[in-house]
Amino acid sequence: MCSLESARVNIGDLLPHEDYYKVKSIVERIASDEQQELKFLLHGDTGVHNFVFQHNRLTGIIDPSPIAGPIIYDFTYAFCSSPDDLDVETLLSVFSLLKQVPIGKVRLIEEVIFQLYTRIGVCVKVHPHDLEDYLKAWDYWRRLMPS
């Protein structure tokens, strides 16, 4: 919830306030589901800038910000860490490679909506050059939010 509130402050009037309230309701629902889920020690900052490749092969992930939570957190964080290919088809294609994570499509989409909202909040302060592309992605994903 802390990252959501921080994003809200950074976003200000950039997005409609109703978007914040919709995302907040998603986060509250996810939080109640997570109480029954297994928690793991997560990297916490799986942005594409922290993935190290050598000869087109992943060789490491650097700069952790360790947190405890469900595996899906690191996955959706990584998915939203670049504004490239942020669509449901790509999400489902990549998610199909993740083994042993029992999560439904609706919940997966809600997790991405949360991560994308917080990512926009980060972009406003840290990566303004990506903001326009993230706002385009937001227009796409906001249509997938529950009414």
C-alpha cells in the first residue's frame, strides 16, 4: 500500500483520481487474497535494468531490495519495468513460462494494473523520458479494470 500512496503523490493530477481509487480497491482485494498465499523472499526490484545478460543468456540479477511476498510480485514488477510490449498477449505468453504459480487471468491482470500505476509514479520522478509510453500503456490497461 505504501508504493501505491507514493505513486498517487507523484502522479498528482496526471491521471484521473478515479483511477487511483480503482487501483486501491484492486490492491485491497489482492492483499486479502495474499494472506492465504505462500510468501517467498523476493528480489524486490526486478526492473530490466537489473538483469545481467552475457551472450544473450541471463547470468544474474543485481541490486536487490529484498521483500517477502508472493512470486507474482517480482514477475509483474519485471513485466512493467519497461514500457515495451505491455499488452495482455505478451503478459500471458511470458506468464505461461512461469511454473507453479497458481493464479487466474483476472488476478494476473489486476497485479499488472497495480504495478503499472506504481511504475507511472516512479516515472514521473525518475524516468520522465518513459512517461509518454507508460501513459499510452495505462490507457490500454485501464480499460481492463473492473468497473
